[in-house]
Amino acid sequence: MSNSTGRLFRVTTFGESHGPALGCVIDGCPAGLVLDIDAVQADLDRRRPGQSALTTPRGEADRVEVLSGLFEGRTTGAPLCLIVRNVDADASAYARVSEVYRPGHADWTWTEKYGHRDWRGGGRSSARETVARVAAAAVARQFLSLEASIEVVAWVEQVAEVTALIDEGTVTRALVDAHPVRCPDPDAAARMAAQIEAAKHAGDTLGGVVACVARGVPLGYGEPVFDKLQADLAHACMSLPACKGFAIGSGFAGARLRGSAHNDPLYFDADAGRVRASKNDAGGVLGGISNGERLVMRCAFKPVSTHFQPQQTVTRSGEVHTLTNSGRHDPCVLPRAAPLVEAAVLLTLADHALRLRAARPFGRERP
């Protein structure tokens, strides 16, 4: 089972949806980082359940605890272990589906692969696992802000058929968090919320798209040929629960353009003292290496698999079964997925920041 990510900034997550706790071990976090635990908690608060009527009512405070790797407020270079204890885990709603394969979930494939599964909310395959990723990424965010003044912001760009057009150059976390949907366009956010509420009342669920920008990424992140930056970003984002698509820059829309229109013209910026692109269809990456422009990505998320309308399925023994779900679930994952996309991007960039340190040629200064 694969529970670790990263080469140098290496993160291992552990724990289950309804177990005692979830957490992460970060191996490779540079020593001497003054870690702001309140900032880590703030990132976790953005992901936690029960934030609004648009999310699951599960009442988890998600309070972070540091078990190792921190002394007198600074990272020691030893493995940094963070945990979040489950305090509102109620497995009773899942007992009746312990032998039923829920459509859209990993019940069937997990059982076939491992011969046994934790049916309490999906166990390790539950989206609750992502609390550990967000905790680790909150550390990565603080490291990257010092390493290269990198800022990562994600927002809900689309819910079902409602789409917002957002300027990735000016969007801020404050604008994103101003509405529970986490869309910085107030009009689009209101229409998205109405769609989510309507789906919730109908016992159904919705999907959509999260957009993300990383500003301040220096030239040089990415390790061709197999660990190209966009490949590692795609790997991180596509490992998120319910993520079904990843695009960087022009993405699939670029397939409709000619090369003469798609290529980003280059010029020398005398003020910045470096080569720059006059537009950004490349999304901040050329040849798998960051080019110093903004990284712009989009992730598509499917509708939440747990809806409350009858579904045809089978039991583990192969008997036909009609399933009607119960319990506490998100009608739309998008508002809580924005922090998850940020986490995926932050962990990837932190790893590549350290890899760039190691890859610099002798005698060459960092840009």
C-alpha cells in the first residue's frame, strides 16, 4: 500500500476515517523552521467538516498535535509528526453496509485487492484521510513562503453548470473564504450555493472544478524526464479523493489551438533581469521545468458518491441489493476540495524546492 509521497520533502500519512486518529510524518523538513502551529490549525480549519450547511455536519474540531520533530518552536530536522484525533466518529450508519458494495466507492476494488476492508466510512479510502495531507502541507506552506515567497491559492471555479471567471493574478485567500462555497465571485458563489442546496434537498450530489494558482515559483522546479513538474502536480492532485481530471495552463482547450496561437512569446524583462513570457498558455511550465511565471491548474471533481437516492448494487456474496444511503455526507465536495488542491500543490512544490537545491550546478547562483 502506498502511503508516502515526495523524494526529499517526504510525507507519510496514516489513520482511518473512524479510527482513533489520523496524522502524518514529514521526513526531510529542513531544521530551524520556526513553525507557526496556529497557521497549521488555520489550514486544517478550512478543510474540516461542519463549516456550513453546504458540508457534512460531522462535528470534528480537527485540533492538531505535534508529537515529534519540534523543539522550542523550531523544527529539529528529525521526523516531524502531526496528528489529529477523531472525536465524532460514528460507525453505526455503516454497519448495515458492511457486506454491501456502495456504487462509486472503493468497497469492491479494495476488497478484491486486499481481501478485507474497513467498512467504517471507507477507512483509509475515505476523504477524511486528507486531513493528514493538509497538516503536512501547512508545514510546506510555511517553508515555501521563506524559501521563495511562494503563495498558493485555490478556489471553486465551477459547480455543476455554474462557472466563475476569476483573475488568477489577483485572487486572494480572503476573497476565496468570503463565501462558504469558496468561490471569489459573489454572484457565481450564490448561484453555486443554490445549486448545492437544491441537490441536497433532492438527496443528490454535485461535482465541479477547483482552480489553483501558485505565484512566486522560481525558475527551475521540475525533474525531467519522469518527474516533470506538471507530472508530479498531476500525480498529487489526481491522488485526491473524487478527483477525475487535471489540467495545467491551457489544458484541453489548448488542443483546439494552432501552435502559432498557443506558443507563449518570450521577451527580456529588464526590470526583473530575466526572460519572461508575454502570456501563459504553458501554465508556468516548459519542458517539465517551472519558467518563473504563475502556475495555473484546474482539477475536476466528480459528484460525491454518497447520495441518498436508491441505487442498484450487490453484496459481497453477489446478491442483488437496492441501497439507499444514510449518514452525514457532503452534498458537494468542492468547498472543502479547494484546501485539498492547495495541499497537493504545496507538497509537490516543497519537494521540488529541495530537489532544486540539490540539482544546482557548481558555481551557479540561484536565480
